[in-house]
Amino acid sequence: MGLIAGLGIAWLLLPRFLTPGEAEDLRSVPEPEPITAEVEEGILREVIQLEGVVGPEVEVSVEAWQPVGAARPVLTFSPAIGSMVEAGQVIVAVSGRPLIFLGPVPNLYRDLFRGLAGPDVAGLQQLMIETGHLESDHGEDGVFGEVTEDGVEALYESLGYQPAPSPKEVTEEQMLVAQNTVDQAQQSLRAARQSGDRTSTNIAARSLAIASAQVDALSESPRLALPAAETLALPNDRIVVAGSRESVGSVVEAGGPLLDLRTENMVVNASTSRLRSVDLVTGLVAVITGAKGTLEAHLVWTGSDLDDPSQVALKLGFDAGSYLPGDRVIIEIETGTTVEPVVSVPVSAVRTDGDGESYVTVVSDEQRRRVSVSLGVTLGGRTAVRGALTPGQLVLVGGR
């Protein structure tokens, strides 16, 4: 057995001779051809391509509420599906109380009445100026005074409703707080004038005017109020009624759905990896391509994808034209460009020697020569280079 094993090992170690046919086959195998690419001159661009879906900027569901004094909520007005509601108009009414669309102004977080001040009051005033219920020079910027009160009353009457009564009388505490604000504003104005800083003086004078106007507004009890429950704000001047849940005359449950609304303007929703999103900043121009044509868009928002934390969600604004919610499109976003033409080669053509010098290998008539280059910007898989290169030349990117 040992002899047999030894003979087997010896056989494996003996040199193996090729037959003439095997040798010819080996000689016929071609040498690998070099892989080359052209030196090009032109504008380099970096483009990210994504898939997106068209949809409204905002979708909301309007819920029923319990109007003050109503025994039970009854739907008394509901618009037709597909109809458009503009800022200053009534969206829906429950038990004779309207829900007024404010457009793109701050959502009211409190009932508004005479004596209050803040950005929500300023937003309401801007709406009433646009709807013709308040003069642009009303003199109560950000303060709910008598003029604003008259404007709210006119707004309700134009819509066919009576304004809501004031929720409460002005208290002594409210007057004391307002007067204290005036005193503080006067002190700030004196200090600003002493400092000689014109900007600080103007700001302090403006603060004093607002505080004084608030005291004046509180000097009489408010006649009416604008309840927060009777207003809705969305980032658009027009909204579309996308669906209706109840019919007029139905008894509805407070907190139950009444209408589905969406903003008129459309966006394209998409997502991408966090790595690819590094170069995506709002304002970038994009091209939207789908079955209904090619349109220009702009990146308007980026944020975390709630469905997938590894992804970044994107919104692109565009003039939707004939595109409808649910339409799928291809998005191309240009994240970089050289603006001016440059000479470039593929990234894979650039080599670096032991001294840190960059070079490419030019291939011509089976000859190869090294050409030193300095590197510029890299976009779209190509690198801008400077050196003794001519567009149209071939450079080595692979092979032997």
C-alpha cells in the first residue's frame, strides 16, 4: 500500500507535457485589450436622478366642533366636492357657525378680541386688508383695536353670519399688565435715546406705540371675538375640497371628520439616502419628466423620512399643469456644474505615483505615454484636468 501511495505522489509531481493541440489553443488566446476613454472638453454636471410622486403640498381633514350654545352639532353648510375655497371664505358651517379659511396666515391658537396683540393679530389684519375689510393704513399693526374689531364684524357680515360675542370683559389685571408694558417700553425708549443708537431707538419707539395702542384697545370692553375654533389656516390662498364625509342636515359628532381638504398647489414627493442628500439644498433647480411632459421644479424642502429613518424626504415645488395627485415622475436635480467648459477624463483614468504626482496614460497606435496633470473639480464621474492633453485623445482606464 505504501508503494502504491508513493507512486501516486510521484506521478503528481512529474512535469506534465502539453499535446500539440493544447499548446496551439494557448497560443490563440488574445492578450487583453486596453480599456480606454476619450479626453473630452465641455461642461461637467453632477445630476441626481430620483423617482417621485405628485401630490398636494398639504392635506387636512376638517373635524366637527361643538359651537357655544348649540344643543348638538348639526352640519348646516358643506361645499361640493372639487370646489375651490379662497382665503376669507367659509369652508363649512356647524349649527350656524362658520369655519373661515384664513389662507397662509398663522393658525390662531387663541380666541382674538379687542386688547390682544401679537403676530396672530397681524396675520388676521393682513387677511382683512386683502379681502377689503380693513384699510392698509389702519394704524393698529399687530394690535386688536376698535378698527380691527369693525373689520372682523364686516368680514362676518359679508359672509352672512353674525360675529361671535366677546368671551369675557376686560379685567383690572389685564389693564395693569398692559400699563406695565407701556412703562417698560418708555424706559427702553429713554435708554435707547441716551445711547444714540438710531436702530435701537426706532425699535423701542415702535414697541411703545404697540403697547400704548393695546392700552387704548383695552379701555373699552370688546364687542365681539374671533374664536380660534372658527378659523383654519393653510399655506395657500386657495384650497380644494377633496372629499365630504357628511351631508347637510346630519347630526355630527364633535371631533368627527367632516371634509377632506388639500392645497391647490402641487409638489413632487421623493426620498433618497442620507449620503446622496448631502449636496441637496433648497433652491436647487430640478427637471420633472413624466407621461404629461417635462417641467422645471425647485427643491423647496428636505427633512427626515418618517417611514424610513435612513432616508431623507424631499419636496419639489412646480407648476403642475396637467399633472394630478398620484402621477409618477422622474426627477433630475443638478447638484453641481463647472459653468464653463473644461478638459476632463474619467476618474478611473487618473493615477498617482509614489511622489504624489497625478498622471494619465495616453494610448495611441499601441504606444503609451505618461502625461502629468493637475486635477480640478470632479462631477458626474469625470475629473477636470490641466496638462498636455487634447480632446479626442484616448487615455487608459483599465486592462493591461
